[in-house]
Amino acid sequence: MIELEVDGQKVEVPEGSMVMDAANKLG
């Protein structure tokens, strides 16, 4: 899993995921 921060919110997504996948996970 990779931890990213999008608009100040941290989210973990599997390696190889797109940035949009992380954004969608946050809502």
C-alpha cells in the first residue's frame, strides 16, 4: 500500500493505483 495525501487527507491505495483512484476513495 502507498500512503498519499490529497487535499490534506491521507489515504492508502495499492501500489500501481492511479491518483484518481485515491481521490475517488476519499469521496
